[in-house]
Amino acid sequence: MKYIILGLLIVIVFILAVMVILIKYNSDKLKDLMIKINEAEENINILVNKKIELILNINNCIEDKSLDIKVDNIDEITNKELNIYEQNRILNNCYNQILEIVDYNNNVILDDEEYKNVKRLKDISISLNGVQNYYNDNVNILNNYINKFPTNLITKSKKLKKRELFVNEKNEIFEILKNE
């Protein structure tokens, strides 16, 4: 009887040790994941601000050169009440309109410096898409952690909630085609 109790005690201690190791391991993975997400958010904010600045600058150049050409929703990109996801959608819309105006409208002829700003805007947009994809990849992992045992216990104790993903143009087009 002593050996049975001792055996059960050893099994219980072993199970507890494994659980502690799993919790520690997953807690460390979650901590690393949150660092990646927070760094991506910081980089997104920096790039969004640069993109806003360039869009406003280029829009002013366009308006100076042609009174009848307007970028829709240009005033909305600086609206502080919008969350970053809504702001991103409007920014992408303004960005696409500016590229269309610059590339296809013969009434708007930009000088070299203005074209350099358009090139910077394109480069920032590419970088922003990359950082947003990195963010989305890590947020997908976090959202999976929130749904799965045993990591959901850790995320609940840290009061972490599911996060929204950035939608880029390719995803928007895919969603539109999927819904048709």
C-alpha cells in the first residue's frame, strides 16, 4: 500500500512539474510574441505618420497644379477619432488615388522633387505593408493562443484579448471576389 501511495505521489509530482514547465514555456513564448507585436505597432505608427505627411504634401502639389482634381477623403487621414485600421483603409484609398492622378492625369506634371516624394511614398507603402504583414502573422499566433488550451489560461490571466488584423489591398480584393 505504501508503494502505491508513493507511486501516485510521484506521478502527481511529475504531472505538476510538466504543467509548470509547459506554463513557463508558453508564458515565455507569449511574452516574446507580445514584444514582436508591440514593436510592429510602433513601426506601423511611425510609417503611417510618414505616409500621411507625404500624402498631404503630394496632394498640396496636385491641388496647386490643377484646381479640378481632388483626392477623396483627404481630410479624414488626420482624424484622431479613427482607429489605426480605419485610418489605414483611408490612407490606402488616398494613396491609390494619388498614384492614379500622378500616373494617368496629363494636367498634373510634377517636378523632380515632387516625383521623389511620390517615390518615397511608394517605398513607405511597401515597408508599411511588410510591417503590417509581420504584425498580422504574430497577431494570428496570439489569437490562436487565446483560443487553445493551455495557452488560453495564460492569456486569460494576463487579460489579453483577440486583436484585429490589418487588411491590405490584396485581402480586400480577395474578400470582394469571395463575396460575389
